[in-house]
Amino acid sequence: MYSFDYHRPGSVADVAKALLANPEARLLAGGQTLIPTLKQRLAQPAAVIDLGGIADLKMIKRDGATLVIGAMATHDMVARSADVKAAIPALAALAGGIGDPQVRNVGTIGGSVANNDPAADYPAAVLALGATVVTNKRQIVADQFFAGMFSTVLDAGEIITALHFPVPKKAAYAKFEQRASRYALVGAFVADTGAGVRCAITGCGAGGVFRSAEIEAALAKMFAADALKGVKISVANIMGDIHGSAEYRAAMVPVIAARAVAMAV
Ligand SMILES: Cc1cc2nc3c(=O)[nH]c(=O)nc-3n(C[C@H](O)[C@H](O)[C@H](O)COP(=O)(O)OP(=O)(O)OC[C@H]3O[C@@H](n4cnc5c(N)ncnc54)[C@H](O)[C@@H]3O)c2cc1C
């Protein structure tokens, strides 16, 4: 690890000021991704700005038809929250299935969404539920937020402050996981939003998380697991690695999506 200056401001405004003074600084949330990156010397920021001192970002509340989750809410907080369990139980279950207790106790929803790992779970929920990413500068709808593997439309130094999830009629998340890390090899989040059916797939997209037009079209006709029998996913945009080929993952997408639909209904 290279040496760096460490800052721990007490408000989002002070984080923004610290970023202005240190434009090359990196934000630190749970550190589950950033700290290994620094340890391996894959990044050399002059400063690290820790969001851990901002109490306002560590909150969860129901606001009418919207579930509001602060960026620094840990996976464990989301998994245990009575508000999340009541409004979107699929989201609580997803959070409870991330990694292991150590990872869930420190990893945050804001860090996960900003990082946009192609195998991460939250991006699928954000996209399928049509959530809004709230930053210190603007509000970004999910369909416009994810910009490719490990990439989002966040500007340098833009801070995610919260996620706004519209409460769906029905939703569920299923994943076929890598046994050691519990990252998704194929994960499917399905939601009947009331305004239509959305299905986001994680773990296998060559460009990261994506909505599956094939699955959404089949589920729009009938929101049932049987509707996905015979649905084929093209391998063109599916990635393969040592854990599974692109063909294998493409074949798994409708299977995992059908499991999610069965859970939702
Ligand atoms: C062993 C292990 C197993 C895991 N298993 C899973 C799994 O099964 N499923 C899964 O989805 N994830 C998994 N993860 C990922 C983990 O849960 C975290 O979500 C992830 O590492 C990032 O969250 P973090 O809070 O640690 O962010 P950090 O590592 O602190 O930050 C990650 C990146 O996001 C930026 N950032 C952080 N917060 C903000 C913000 N508020 N605004 C803007 N940018 C920000 C940082 O600058 C950095 O670039 C695993 C991680 C480990 C180490």
C-alpha cells in the first residue's frame, strides 16, 4: 500500500469540499473493494476520504411508495431492516445473501452500486426495480446509471447519498453463486412494478448488469415461471470465465429467472 492522506469529514458538504481540495482523492465506504485495491498497489490516490463519519448516510426509511436507503447502509442493515422486509422483502433477502457476515457488516449499498462489479447483486435490484440513484449533484434513474463493467455515469468526485426504490407489487431475486465468494455467476432480479415487468441480470453480462428483453417480453404475457420455458438468451453479450462458459451462463439465465419468478408469485 502506498501512503496517502486520510480524511473523515462529518457531512456530505465537507466531503465535497475535501474533494475540491484533493481532486484525485478516492471515496472510502466499506472498503471491501477499495482497500484490497490499495493494498495491491493497483491505485495510488494522494488522499482517501472516508464516508464513515456521516450519520445521515447510514439510514433506511419508508417514504410513502418509496423505500429510501442511505448510501452507507451496510448489507447487514438492509438484510435486517423491518422497513425493507415489509416493503421489498426481495431486497432484504438479496442483501442477506451477499458474501459472508464480515463482508455484510462493512460493505455498503452505495459502494456496491458505485463499483458496479459485473457479478454484484445490488445492481440487479437497482435496475429491475427502476430505482433512482441520488447524488450530491442530481438524481439518476437506474436505466441511465450503469455504463458498463465497473463503470457508471457518476462524475469524478460525485457522491452517492441514497438509493430510492419504488415499492413493487411483486419481486424476487435468485442467483446461482460462486461458492467461495457468493458473487453471482448468474443472478436474476424480477419485478412486477405495477407499470410493467422488469428483469435485470447480473453475473454474466459482458457489459455488466443488463435488462433482458427476452425475459421481460415472456413475463409480460404471463408472470409465471412456465412463461420462461423455451426462452433463449443470445451468447453475444454474455461473458465466460474459469467458473463457467458464456454458453453455460446464457443457458442458466432463463433457469435462474424462472426460479426468481416462482419465488415472487
Ligand atoms: C470476500 C468478498 C465477498 C463478496 N461477495 C459479494 C457478493 O456475494 N455479492 C456482492 O454483490 N458483493 C460481494 N462483495 C462486494 C462487497 O459486498 C461490497 O459491496 C463491495 O466490495 C463495495 O462496497 P464497499 O462499501 O466495500 O465499497 P468500497 O470498497 O469502500 O468502495 C468501492 C468503490 O466505490 C466508491 N464509492 C464508495 N461509496 C461511494 C459513494 N457513496 N459515492 C460514490 N462512490 C463511492 C469508492 O470510491 C470505490 O471506488 C464481496 C466482497 C468481498 C471482499
